[in-house]
Amino acid sequence: MNQPNICDLQKDQRFEGFLLVRSADQRTGGNGSKYLDMNLADRTGEVNAKVWDGNAQPPMPGTVIKVRGGTLEYNGRLQLRVERIRGMVDSDDVDLSLLTPCAPETPDEMMAQINAKVAAFKSEPIRRIVQEMLRRFDERLQYYPAAQRIHHAERSGLLHHTTGMLKTAEVILSVYPWLNSDLLYAGVILHDLCKTEEMDSDAMGVVRDYSKEGLLLGHLVLGVTRIQEAANDLGITGEPVVLLQHMMLSHHGEPEFGSPRKPMFPEAEVLHWVDLLDARMNEMGTAIAKLKPGVFSEKIWSLDRRLYRAEYENLETSQEG
Amino acid sequence: MNQPNICDLQKDQRFEGFLLVRSADQRTGGNGSKYLDMNLADRTGEVNAKVWDGNAQPPMPGTVIKVRGGTLEYNGRLQLRVERIRGMVDSDDVDLSLLTPCAPETPDEMMAQINAKVAAFKSEPIRRIVQEMLRRFDERLQYYPAAQRIHHAERSGLLHHTTGMLKTAEVILSVYPWLNSDLLYAGVILHDLCKTEEMDSDAMGVVRDYSKEGLLLGHLVLGVTRIQEAANDLGITGEPVVLLQHMMLSHHGEPEFGSPRKPMFPEAEVLHWVDLLDARMNEMGTAIAKLKPGVFSEKIWSLDRRLYRAEYENLETSQEG
Amino acid sequence: MNQPNICDLQKDQRFEGFLLVRSADQRTGGNGSKYLDMNLADRTGEVNAKVWDGNAQPPMPGTVIKVRGGTLEYNGRLQLRVERIRGMVDSDDVDLSLLTPCAPETPDEMMAQINAKVAAFKSEPIRRIVQEMLRRFDERLQYYPAAQRIHHAERSGLLHHTTGMLKTAEVILSVYPWLNSDLLYAGVILHDLCKTEEMDSDAMGVVRDYSKEGLLLGHLVLGVTRIQEAANDLGITGEPVVLLQHMMLSHHGEPEFGSPRKPMFPEAEVLHWVDLLDARMNEMGTAIAKLKPGVFSEKIWSLDRRLYRAEYENLETSQEG
Amino acid sequence: MNQPNICDLQKDQRFEGFLLVRSADQRTGGNGSKYLDMNLADRTGEVNAKVWDGNAQPPMPGTVIKVRGGTLEYNGRLQLRVERIRGMVDSDDVDLSLLTPCAPETPDEMMAQINAKVAAFKSEPIRRIVQEMLRRFDERLQYYPAAQRIHHAERSGLLHHTTGMLKTAEVILSVYPWLNSDLLYAGVILHDLCKTEEMDSDAMGVVRDYSKEGLLLGHLVLGVTRIQEAANDLGITGEPVVLLQHMMLSHHGEPEFGSPRKPMFPEAEVLHWVDLLDARMNEMGTAIAKLKPGVFSEKIWSLDRRLYRAEYENLETSQEG
Amino acid sequence: MNQPNICDLQKDQRFEGFLLVRSADQRTGGNGSKYLDMNLADRTGEVNAKVWDGNAQPPMPGTVIKVRGGTLEYNGRLQLRVERIRGMVDSDDVDLSLLTPCAPETPDEMMAQINAKVAAFKSEPIRRIVQEMLRRFDERLQYYPAAQRIHHAERSGLLHHTTGMLKTAEVILSVYPWLNSDLLYAGVILHDLCKTEEMDSDAMGVVRDYSKEGLLLGHLVLGVTRIQEAANDLGITGEPVVLLQHMMLSHHGEPEFGSPRKPMFPEAEVLHWVDLLDARMNEMGTAIAKLKPGVFSEKIWSLDRRLYRAEYENLETSQEG
Amino acid sequence: MNQPNICDLQKDQRFEGFLLVRSADQRTGGNGSKYLDMNLADRTGEVNAKVWDGNAQPPMPGTVIKVRGGTLEYNGRLQLRVERIRGMVDSDDVDLSLLTPCAPETPDEMMAQINAKVAAFKSEPIRRIVQEMLRRFDERLQYYPAAQRIHHAERSGLLHHTTGMLKTAEVILSVYPWLNSDLLYAGVILHDLCKTEEMDSDAMGVVRDYSKEGLLLGHLVLGVTRIQEAANDLGITGEPVVLLQHMMLSHHGEPEFGSPRKPMFPEAEVLHWVDLLDARMNEMGTAIAKLKPGVFSEKIWSLDRRLYRAEYENLETSQEG
């Protein structure tokens, strides 16, 4: 995708390329004719754009469009006068990560990793429940982030978080092989699925607010209910259902963090731990990356501490007095 | 080691074999002659024993002796009349795990795993500090447990806990390769070393009480001090020293659990979690093993919850209604 | 029901009447013949009983039987030799409150009060959901207590608690008439229904332990799921469903008491308050009733305080100095 | 009261009516002559006003005056030039609720309800104490609010809160008739009386700060002391005095909310709950009224949660799929 | 006082001396004649005693009596057969500290110290209030302990605690001379006076339970009320009264320890600390005195820690390696 | 030191005197010539200053310089044009308290008080450890404050706090003479020494941030380590070392305030108390001094309360009604 960055645009320059729609409204000008007023963005910035064609329909915020036009300066600010506009199509093969923060792998790649794990489950009831749940949430999984802000706040961040946890779960199982792998993998895959019900995200993975169900019930309790519905529809009852429901309910570890039950069997405990570790490594890694070596961050409220970026490059040289 | 279990002994039976000394005192009989009164144990039980030889010296509690003699019944209880007694020697090649709970690997095997990790450190200052610390605590590491009761309360349990954590640390590093492996491994190896100063253990890994230094300072703060001493003696200053000290100090995670500082860089955070996971898997695994499938434990105070042993064997059969 | 109390029985006395089965086993005597060994109870005590008829089948603990026989003394303790035995039938019209603590009204009377409230709901979706839920739990509602110990620990205590709360809810609505009465009444009726899944009670309302689902999920989260299932089966979606689920989930008020969400609309807040008030009046009233005027109880752990029985009878007389 | 709202005033308009004095100072103009500078308000807004008569004395903030004059524009803002000014008198029969938030009933109506309850007390000592207390706080009760901000922050809000609680107490007594009604009603009437000592309110029920006694002792402890003084003066001792004092002291329920003793008898417990319910219904009702159906509020700090205004109007229509 | 210790008594021994009455009842023997059955104590032990004189009246528990008689053995236990018995009188000049734990100084000596401080107050209102309060509680001050168990649980322990605090307050004032000494001394003298209303103590300073007023109100709130009454009776109002009341109310420092207000001026803050220090030095000193050097106590619940008795005697000798 | 205050400077005025350097940079003007741009301060304010001499080197922030020059107005703000500039020398005998907040005594006077106490220690090991520690931190002790903000935030504030605590400790020892004075004095002198490692202060006692060691380890744990190092170098082992280390570690009293161990012997408890009292008297005294009599402060966050300045001057006058 070879197009100029918004932050580099100058006036009187031609532009053709893909941009993310932040807002778009049809308005009526002083002369009574209609036009589109949009704010368009890539990862480097945002620009106001006008389409003076009275028939143009405003695209949905959160979608990507292709535009062609030229820049001008109006009231001291750069503006893009758009001549042609259309929605993005699959064959455009757009690299979304140039437009917004994205998971490092594509949704298809990550879904394939998940499906491979599920296909290998020894327990048929667990496999069928998990497959049914994935089927039900399939579309939203493509783009939902894992959280509004704290960690994996990026397009497809939920899949990113889930596949990261699967990797950790896999290696943990190699150390504690007596754990039941079907339970643990299933718990990882299901645990945050109902964040897609809890939050309202646009197709770029940007969350504006929580949903009614999210605020009144939360993704843990919604998740318990959804597992029940899937099991009911599949005609599955008994141990697998209640174990998966308990893992869903207990994965935040403590009542004060939203789990009315603490993990009561080892796989549920490990699920809580793997979730916390993956979220925290993402959060800490992101925060440390912004610091210079030897420097402390300001206090980070979600972690209740300052962070330190060690002078890693000085560790290997001898430092004798 | 082919010897009868104490729980199977009958009266008027010959016995020759190795037993653990729980207590041993020289006493004076009604006729003025001296004798040894001992309580001897294996993993299956405990028996009172007498040595009527007035010259026999009482062995140290916590050591292993070889005895030969015969059983008799006295006041309705079984007693062992010992004819010959000597201390255990290396060439006896006694399997201590028949006498007391022991780590599943030998101290030498576990030390070899640790030393292999240390030898591969890229950072010379960290490697030298860790090697110096291991050298200083070497002897006690052979037999110290990791805790008085909660987890790895067994002979060489500290090495068991440490090598278990090294395995987990290794696989975590494969998932988050941007972490500094020298720091994490060093943190794992050092983090509980001063439990050997904090608690008083006999040679079988049984802790009777905490030491004065343990009660007044604790193994975290003792550990910070010992790292400083080792670094001073080696002439090492700067970043590696203070990072290892912080990992030592913060590995309990929260002030209320004994860490005045929370982990402030990712390797310290991971150390805390690896420690918690290994301890908890040991504790939960042990508790679950005592339950029947489908049954809940009583409330376990250290975990503040009841545990459940799932009916794992029922997970793989289809359970459709 | 005109039968002697167990506490008044003397030896060599005839007995005919109804008793509660605490335990019953078929055993084999020294001569090889089978007999029944039972412990039978009324509210005043418990007596051991034998049926020497080898064909008699042991009745279920928690049921009521009619027995005829005579007392004798064996090894210094009173025993009942049973000659005839049969299960209680409806036409016996037994007054169970003489055998075990019971709610002051019959289940039928209490169910009628509940059904009358439901029939008057203005909201058809809420009425249908509540009726469906009552239908599903109907049988257990007859005898379940409201709790294992703290409050309304009696046969049909759950109905007792529910109808008590309905009365309070009704009068509260007269003070705050802008509250939605359908929501509040529905919340009252549904809020503890899943205690019948959470606990295992016998037919006399005695709870021996919590169930697997109760320990792993709890009656609040089970309740949210059951409302969803009922609504799904009835084809009802939207506002009524999620409001009832939130009231179910939030009725303990705080995360530390099991509600991951605090009440977020006034009817949910009032439900929490009415639940607490009715439970507490039952608990305090019971405790105070055991005290003499002017005396303090020992510390009551569930209330974290001592209680005082005021000298109410002295309040109305003038006490001028 | 037929006068224009301040928010509707235009320039060069006549005005005659009653306004609330927010501030009033005598100043000296550039020419040395004195004038009054005032800020006057009704419920719709505030306007600056001048009285150019050098003899006019500034009225007290918090009082109501009648003014006559005309508007003009000065420096782009509307100003009221006052020609005549006098204090409000009873015969003006001003509707204060047009000037400031007021309780929905008049102080006299509410006092009558309270006095009727007291007159019916069966306990003479309790009745005499309550009457004496009401007599001592009579004047301030006319206009004090129940709190500075959270709930019933309005003129006569304290009487509003008290009479609301009396209604709730009355209906609660119908459900739990074994409670002592004299104690409960007396507790309700007395419980916040010393808010009139704790806060400094002007005659319109606006609180600017807490008093010295309020900050150093609080209205609960002041209340205990005032009950003692009243009882001493009436020559009443014993049970009624200490029970009323305990209800006063414990009505906030927990030490962290200001009650060093938790309620130790049922009437004290009910008082705590009735207080909380009435305050919360007022606070929640006010907050919900500002929301549109289906919308959540921002987080409300005093309640530690967001509130939701349910779509009540959608509950009664069937919503089948 | 030259009399044998109870722990040294042998059978068939004469005894004449003073003993403390623990219990005393008039009973009727098998032959119908009345006698006294008593348990009598000194600090070394307790002995059963009989008075076979049917006219003897039982003395009050908590008082001291003089007895003459002889010991005998009955059913294997020592018994005292009392021939003469009378109550203690002042001229006996009994050393009570041989009978029960007592403060190291006499009540009169301690009251003299307190009165000397009060007489030197510069503030007349404070002096008059304190003198009035001392006058009202005078008699009970002679023997009340400072607490039921934790600290100064001894006869006249309240005076002991008060005079100890006066000494500390005096030296603190020498370091921070800007503090108002009248306020601080008055706070010290008044702060626990109402423990004499809160607890029921016998004349030997042994507390059996808390009083009704103590449980329902507590000594802090009782204290505030009593200061008000004293001030009312003396016609004193204003600053001195409310400051003393605040010091009384805040002297436990935090709501969770019974003070709804934290200390808000420096003298109140110092009062809290002086109280805590004197209580803690008494408690710690007593506990340490029971330990050998180098040894730790068990966990002491009121302090939430184990205590250590240092090897003080080893501190002064050089300990070079 | 007779020089004008900065707050009194007018334009076109001569100035000669000593000022504190807040910042100083060499810059290049429009014409390419170099000059110094400085901000200089005394206790009354701050002024911008220029040195147009291109060779002048910028002095260190936190140092004191002597300047001569004249004021002018530039862009409406006062500026100091400096003609001569040099660093302060000892013979200048500058009164630093006119430039920045300083302890009321000089460092030398305070060090003399400390040294006198140490010289009188009966325990040689304790004396040698304390002297060695003082020697190591000697230079920084001259000017370090005791805290960045809360208390004794002034030049030499650490010595001020230490000597204040020594006075309190001395008088406390007179009340509880059984305490070991060497331990208590040593604890006082050592307890905050490592604040000089924890914070980065300039020579005027102004702290800009915490140091790396301070943030990663804290002054308590650094202190334990430094005592160990000093003892190692002096060849001292055993009781004195571990007792001093425990006092260092426990002086904040509770885990949540940074002490993983609570004080376990009386001298450690008293140290904690003396530290808190001296800090709080400094903080409260400073806050009260800013208030008028009878007025409350805003809420002070470090104390979690509002403070009150009592009307002390009204206490001594009789206030009868």
C-alpha cells in the first residue's frame, strides 16, 4: 500500500489511497446544495475531507474507503477535496495496520490456530460446545479488541490475546502434564468471548462504550449463560457444562474483580493466571517500550505502581569496581 | 532397600534396616545402668526402640541410622530391642523417600539443572553473583524444604520448587522472548535461597520453627542483604545488583504479603507469577489427589476456598440428553 | 395429632403416631436374620427404633412414617420396638410442625399469595417468565428452607421468606409509588428460587450440604441462566429479560457478598433492601426471643455484634427521678 | 405569584416581584455616593441589581425581598435597577418553591404529621423526650435541608426526609408488628435533628459549610448529648433514655460511616435501613429523572456505580421473537 | 502482713490472716443446718473454706475478710475450717498487692499527683470541669482497672494508666512547648473516666462484664455526655467544652477503633499517642517479662505479632568475628 | 546579610547580594554571542537574570552565588542584568535561611548533639556501627531534608527531624527507664539515614525526584543492607546487628506503610512512635500556623482529615453563661 501518510501531506498535493472513516455527515451548504463532511484517518493523523457531490452517501464510521482527490488550505488548515470515493473491497488487500493499531497476525491466521487446537480435543462434548460458541461469535471475533484501553486495545485484539494465551497454556501444560488440556484450552478460547457482547466496537476495533447487557450483567455472567444455551441446543448436560461455566465465572480470580467464585480446580486456577500474565505482559511491554533505559514511568493507575525500564544493555558487561 | 515397613511389624520379629531418628536420649534405668531410648520412623509409622548398651551415644534427631534387632511387646505396645546401631554412610545408598517425603529427583540431579542454566548466562556479573550465592548456601540446599507446611514441605523441597519454576520460566520465555532470560532465571534461583536462613530445618527437611533472623527480618530482606554482600565481595556494582535485589524484594507481589515494593519491571512480575503458580500447583495438586472424583474438599484456609476434584474421566464421553 | 412427645416416653409404654426418619438401615443380626435399625424424631427429641421383620424396607431419611409399637430399655437407653410401619399419606393430615420447624403457613397458602401477585402483573412478558420459573421449581418450593442456618432455616422457609418480602415490597410501593411494581414483585419471587439448586435439602427442609452447581456457580448466577432459558423457551427477548437478570445478579448488593454488579436501578436497590430486611428481622427476632429482658446475647458472628433485648415493658411507665 | 422568570428578562423591561438574595453589599461609587450591589435569584437564574439610594441597607443573604424596578444593559450584561425594595412578610404568601428547591409539603403540614405520631405514643417518657427535643430545635426545623448535597438538599428537606421515613416506618410496622412502634417512630424523628447543629444553613436551606461542633463531634454524638440534656431537664432516667441514645448513635450502621456501635436491637436496625432507603430513593429517583429511557448515567461517586433508567414503557408489550 | 501463702498451706495447720472473697454462699447441710461455703484467694492460689456457724452471713465477692481457723484434708483436697471471720477495716492496713494484682502506688498517692496537675491549670473553665468530673467519679477511681484484660488489668489500674500518661505528657510538653498543657493534661485525666461506667468492676479491680451503657454507647460517647452535663451544671459554655469533648471522642484515633472523629488539633493527636504508648508499654513490658532472653512469644492477638525478648545483656560486649 | 528581598525589587535599582540558583543555561543570542540565562531566588521570590559575558560558565542549580548588577524591565517583567558573579565561599557567612527554608539550628550544632549521644553509648558494638554509618553518610547529612514534601521539607531537615526525635526519645526513657537507651538512640539516629540514598536532593535540600535505588528498594531495606555492610567491615556480628536491622525495617509500623515486619520488641515500638510523633507535630504545627483561630483547614490528604486551630486565647477566660 503505497500512499502518503496524512502527517506528511502538504497543500496542493494529489492523494489517492485508503483511509479510515472517523465521522461522516451529509450537510447543506450556504447555497442549498448538499455535500459530505468527513474526518478521515490513518495511523499518522486525521484530515477533514469534503465531497461536493450532492448525491454521495456518508460511509459508516469505522469503515475504510478509497478516495481520490487533492489537498487545499482553508482557514489555515489542510483539507482534502474528494473527487472519487468508494468502499474498500476484499480484493483491495488493504494493510489495515497502516490505518489503525492491529494485531500482528491476521484474523484468519489466528482463527486457524484456535480451530486446530479445538479439533484435537479428546472430549467430544467440550469440542462441540466450543465449536458452537465460536460459530455464534464468529463475525465479531474478526475485529473486536480485548479491552477498551488497558491491554490489546487494537483491531482483532481479542484473537491476539486468545492466541497468546493458547501459547502460554500449551507450554504450561508441558510443565504440569497432569492438567486436563481440553479444559484449559477450552477455558482460554471461551473466557472473553462475551466481551463482544459487553462492549460496542466498530469494525476497526475501537470501543466507544459498554453495552446495556455489558453494564447490567458483565461478560463473565453473560458467558455462563451463553455456554448454557449452546449446551442446551446441543443436548449436552453434566460435568463438561458446569466445569466450563465455572472457569468462565472464576477467571477474574476474586469477587472484588468480578468473579463471585474463586477458581476451585487447577485448570480454572491456571486459566486465571494465564489470562493475567498475557494481559500484563502486553500492558507492561507497551509501557516499557515508551521509556528510555534507566528511566521510571509515572504512576500507572491500572497497575498501581511506577514501571522501570532496566538498562538491559549494561547487564552483560562486567562492572567491577 | 528391602526392609519391612514399620506399620507391618509384628511381635517377636527380626528387623534389620535404616530408620529415621525422631528423638533419642540416654536414660538411666531402675538398676542404675544407662540405655538409649529412641523413637524411630519410616514413612509408614513410628516405633519406640531401646539400646541396652550403656556406652551407646544418642544419634542426632533428623539423621538416619542402621539398626539390627528384634521386636517384643511391652505394656501392650510394640518395642524394638536394638542390638547393633550405626549411622548411615554414603555407600549405603539409602532411598530416603521410603523414610520421609522427598523431592522426586535427587539434590544432585536438581543442582545440575540449576548449574546448567547458570553456566549459560550471557551476563557475566549476574552469573558470578548467582554462582557465589549458590556456593554460600550449597550445603543447606541439599535438604531444605520450600516451606514449613503449605507447599513443597519435603526433603529438598526448595530445590524441587526452584527447578519446577525454572521449567516454567523457560517455557514462558519461549512465549515472551523479549524478556531478559538471565534476569528471570537468576531471580528464580535466588528468590527463596534465604529460606535456609529463615527456617530451622533438620537434615530430613522437617522445620520445627523459624530462626531469629527469619522472624526479625524475613527471607526477602535477608536475601537483599546477601546479594549485596556477594556483590561487594566480587567487586560488582550497579544495574545487575539492584535489579536482582528488587526481584528478591518484590517477589511476593504486594506489601500485605511481605513485599514493600511491587514488581516494577516485567521480569520481576513474571518471577512473582511463576513462584505463585508453582507453589499453587503443588498445593492444589496435593489436595486434589486426596479427593474422590466429584467431591469437594473442606475449606482450605491458605487458599480461602474449597477445592473440587472434577470427574475428568467423564469428560470425554458424550453426554447428550 | 394426639401422640406422646418423644421426650416424655417412658419404658414399657405403647406408642402409635407419626415420626420423622433421620436414618434407616437394614442390618443383619447375630443370628443371621435381617432387621431395620432407625433413628426417629419429633421436635422434642430422637429415639432408636428396631423392626425385627426381615422383609421391612428402610424408609428414606427426611420422610415421615407412621409406626405402632412399644418401648423397652436396652443397655440403659430407651428403644422403640416397632410392630407396624407405613409411609405417611396425604389423608393422614399430619401436622409437620410437631416434627420439625416449619413455616407458620402451609405451602399452598403461601403459593396462593404468590400466584395472586403474579396474576395481577400488567406486563405480560414478566408475568409469563415468572409463571414459567415457578412451574419449573414448583415441587421443591413446597419444602425448601431459605438457608442452611442463618435465617428461615425451616421447612418451606423459602416460601416463608418470599411471602414475607412480598408483604414488605407491597407496603414500600405504597410509599414510593413511582417504582415499577411488576419488576419489584417479580424480583422478590425469583431472587432465591435457585437456592433449590444450590443446596441439597430433604423433604423436611433440612440441608446437609451444597450441591455441585451451588458451589461452582451459586444461586445468583444459576438464576440468571435459568431466566435466560425460560425466556428463550417462551420466545421473549429484550428489556424484561435483562432487567430481571440484573435484579437476580445484584440482589446481594456488593461484590464481596456475591453480586458482581451493584443494583443499578431503583427496583433492584429496593429488592436488595427488602431481602436484607426480611432476613435480618427473622434472624434478630429469633435471637432476641431467646434472651431475657435487659440481657445481651453473646457475639453473633453472622451479624458481627452482640444483641440486646430491651426492657420493653418498662418503656411506658414514667421513670422520673 | 405572577412575575417574570429571570431567565426570560429582556432589557428595558419593568419588573416587580420577589427574589432571593444571594449576596448584598453596600459600596461606594466613583462619585463618593453609596449604593447597594446585590445578586438576586429565582429558580431559573440570577441577575445583578443596584440600588442607588445611599441609605438602603443590604438585606441578609438567604432572605427574600420584594423589588420593583427596570432592566438595562451594562457592559453587555443585563442589570436590574431597583427603585423600591422591602423584605418579604408573611402576608405576601410567597411561593418559595419558585425561588429555590423546596420540599413538596409546607413545614406546617409536615410538623403536623410528626406531632400526630408523637401524640399517639404509648410511652410517656419517650413522648416527653421527643416533644422536648422538637421544641428545642423547632425554629431551624422550618427550613433546614437534610444534607448539603447528596439527598433532600432543599428547603425543609430535613422535615421532608423525616416524614418520608415515618411513612416507611409505619408500613414496616404493619409487616413486623412485634417491633415497638414508639421506639421506631421516636428514632426516626430524632435521628437527624442535630444536623441543624452540624451544618450552617441559611433560611432558604442552603448550606455553606459545617459548624465547629459539627466537625469536631458530628450530629450523632451531638444527638446523644442533647437527648441526655432533655432527659435530665425532664427528670427521666433509665431504659428509654439509653435506648434512644443508642438508636441515635447507631443509625449510620457501621463505624466507618460514623457509628461507633452497630444497631443492637431490631428497632435500631430498622431505623438504619429506613434512613438509608429514604435517602437512596431520593438520590436515585433524582438521578434517574435526569436520564432518558435506556440510558446509563456517568458514575455517581456517592453510590459508587452508574445508574440505568429502564425502558419501563416497553415492559408491558409482548416481545416474542 | 505476715501470713502464710495459700500455695504453701499443708493439712492440719493453723491460719490467721486476710483473704480475698471470690465466692460465698450460704448452704444447707445433710443434717439441715446452715453453713457458709466460700472460695478464698491470695495472689498465690485459692482455697475452699467452710464456716459451720449457721448464723454467719456470706461476705460480698470482691471484698477482703480476716479469717482464723485450721486446715484439714477432705476428699483429697485441702479445706479451711473457719472459726472466726470479719470484714477488713481501714486500721488493718492490709497490703492488697499480696492478694491481687495492684497498681504500684496507692490510690491516694496517684490522686494527689492528678490533683496537683489540675490545681496548676491556667484555664479556670478547664480546671473547674476536670475537678467536677473527678468529684463525680471519685469513689470508683479508687479501684477500677484500666481494662478487662489487655493492659493495666489490676486494682487501681485506671489511676496507674492515667498517672503514667501524665508523666509522658509532661515530658512531651518539654519537647513541643507550643502545645497547650492545660488541654493535654485535662484530656489525659478525663479520657478513660467513663470506663467506670462502661465496665462492672468489683472492689478488687476485677471486671466480670460490660455494663448496659457500656455496650450500647461506649466510654467515649458516655464521656462526651458527661462533660456536657458537668459544663451545664457549672454554667460553662464554648471553646473549652467542645475541645475537651472532641479530645474525649477522638482519643482512639480512627473510626474502626471507636472514634468517629480523628484528632483534629495537635493536643488531641498527642493524647491519642500518649494513651497508645502507655498501654502498649504496659502490655509489651508484661509479655516480655515472661520470656527468656533470645526467645520469641507465641503470636499475641491484640498486637497481631510475636514479641522478642532481646539478649540485652549481650549488647555491650564486643562481638567481633 | 543586608540585601533587598526579591519581592521588593523595583526597576532601575542596584542589587548586590547572594541568591540561590534555580536554573542556569548558556544560550546563544540573535547576534551569535553567548550569554547566561538564569533564574535566581531568595525566600521571597524569583527573578530572571542575564549575564552578557560570553565566557561566564553556568553555576550549578542548588548552589548559592553572589551577584552584582541592576534591574530593568523587559517585556513588562523585571529582569536582573548581572555584571559580576561568583560562587559563595565559607567566609561569606551567608544566612541560608533567607534564601530557602532551613532547619532552625546549624548542621554542626545538630551533629554535635548526635555525636554526644553516641559517645555515651554503653554498648561498644552499637556505638561503632552507628559511628561508622554516620561517617559514611556524613556529607549528605549536612543538607538533606527529611522528606520531599510532608514534613521537615527544608535544608538539613533530616538532622532537624533526628535531633527532635532524640529529645523525645530522651524524655520517654525517663518515663520507661527499663528500655535500653543505646538501642533506642541508635535506632533514632540510623532510621532515616538512607533517605539520602532514596531521594536526590540538591545542596539546598530541595528534592526533585526519588533515586533508582530509592524506587526499587526504599530507604528501609537500603538501611538494613548498609547496617550489614558496616557491621561486616567492622567485624561485628550477632545480636546488636540484627536488632538494629529489625528497628530499621520495622520503623514504619505496618506492611502497608512499608515495613514487612511490625516492631517486635519495645525499643522498636517506641522508635516507630517517636518517628511518627515528631513528623506529625512538624506537619500539624506547620498547618495550624497558617490558620486563624477558630478556623478549620481544608482536608489534608496525608492526614485524611481537616485540622482545627483552637481559640487558645479564649480558654483561660471564664465563660459562664
